[in-house]
Amino acid sequence: MYKLYYYPGNANLAPHMLLEELGVPYELVLVDRDRNAHTSPEYLKLNPNGRIPTLIDGDLVLYETAAICLHLVDRHPEAGMAPPVGTDARAEFYKWLVYLTNTLQAELLTYFYPERLTDDAGAAAQVKAHAERRVGGMLDLIESALARNTDKGRGPYLLGENYSAADPYLLMLGRWTRFMQRPARERMHLGHHLALIAARPAVQRAFESEGLQEPLY
Ligand SMILES: N[C@@H](CCC(=O)N[C@@H](CS)C(=O)NCC(=O)O)C(=O)O
């Protein structure tokens, strides 16, 4: 049985939604950030970055959210949460997952923790404002890609007609923008995408078991 170390609404949410979609047995283990459990010696043995999440799969201890998602889709290919290896669609899947984790998620971390980049409170406020603008540009890019899919009659997911693990990943990151001046959901195609993914029973189960409250995204 898988074990997923989590804190409500953190980066664990993407693999959590995926585990629910896959319908495989797993256990959630709370890392209580309110008590700094993510920096405890026990947790650092699993994830020396002190970041959430971590997945345990037998002897495998895996951190980095996108790596966890890739591992889960590969372990359960029959669920079709990623296109077959070696196809053009698989390459598009890699592109989106890497863009989400490496570009959008990284910028969101700057937005949430600007004080890590400067000692000056005024500069931190500026860093936060710049990060918010940059996140907005990235969401606009995703909006354009979804709009192009729709124009070609291939929607509504990042990969067109096929739902993949990249979609709940996007919902997780879109959710993190919900208190920004212009949240992800305010873009037409992106708003439709997020609503569609949030309505999936597997996603609702994950949100509910993490105890997430409205607004959900
Ligand atoms: N690249 C990492 C980032 C994970 C990450 O930053 N998680 C946040 C929660 S969403 C965290 O653990 N923050 C604690 C900290 O930075 O001290 C991943 O995708 O797993």
C-alpha cells in the first residue's frame, strides 16, 4: 500500500487526486506543518528538502511532486492517466507536467515565500507582486493553449480529449491562485477546465479527505 505524506492543500494534492483516480489503496500521513513536522529529523530522513509531499512505495521513498505523479502513472498504465511511452502525446504530457512543476509551481513558491529572497520587507512585497504578475502571464499562456485545443475541436483537457495526470496538477496550482487579484478560474477556458476537474468524484474525495474548504479553487 502506498503512503503519501501530506499537509492539507499542499503539493501532495496532485498525487492525492491521482491516487483516487487510480483507485489504488493508499494511506495518508499528516506532516503537521503547524508544528514544523516537515523539518523534524524523522521527516528529513524521508525528504531531506523538508518539503511536502513524499510517497512511500515499498522500499522506494520518493519526493518531488511531478516525479511522484510520473511514477504513479507508470505503475498503473492500465488507468490511462498518461499517453503511451514514445508517442507524441506522451511528449506533450511531459511538456505540460514539467512546465507546471518547473515554471508555474516554482513561481508560485516565490509568490508564497518572497521573504526567502530578501531581508527587506519592502523588497519582499515587490518580489511578491512581480511573482503574481509572472504567474498571471503563465496562466494566460495555459489559457491560450486550452483555447487552441477548443478551436481545433479537441478539448477540454491539456492534452485535448484525453484526461491525464497533468490536469489535476493544473487544478492544484490553479487552486493556489484563488486569492490573487486575477485567479486562474477567471480565464474562460481555464475556468471551465478547473470546474470540470474539480467536479470529478475522485477529485472531490481527495479534497474532502484533506478537509479543504470553499473556495476550492
Ligand atoms: N519541488 C517540490 C516543492 C514542494 C514544496 O515546496 N512543497 C511546499 C508545500 S506546497 C513545502 O513543503 N513547503 C515547506 C517549505 O518550503 O518550508 C515538489 O514539487 O515536491
